[in-house]
Amino acid sequence: MKLQSLPIKFSCSAITAVVVTCFYISTLMWDINGSDLRYAVDIGEYQVAMSLWGTVHPTGT
């Protein structure tokens, strides 16, 4: 391995890491429900209930 090829490999890795990080950050959900609509106010509560209990209503109703 040549000494000059190391900076090239590092710069390619750094550019790839920056691109992947940008894609990852663009998919983050910054709000719990992700919507400002009045109809989606309780979406965050549903997300918590589904992860904790698996259902949001009694079985059979």
C-alpha cells in the first residue's frame, strides 16, 4: 500500500459517511406525530399505547 493512497481512501470514506449521515438525518421524525393537522393530535398517544400494550382498545370491542 502506498502512502499516498491512504488520504484518498480516507477522503472517500469521509465523503461516504457524510452522504449516509445526510440521508439518515433527512429521515428522522422530529415530532412525535409528524403532522400539524388537528385530526392527528393523538397519534403520539397511539404510538405509545401500541408499543406498550399492543392494542388501543379492549379486545372484542
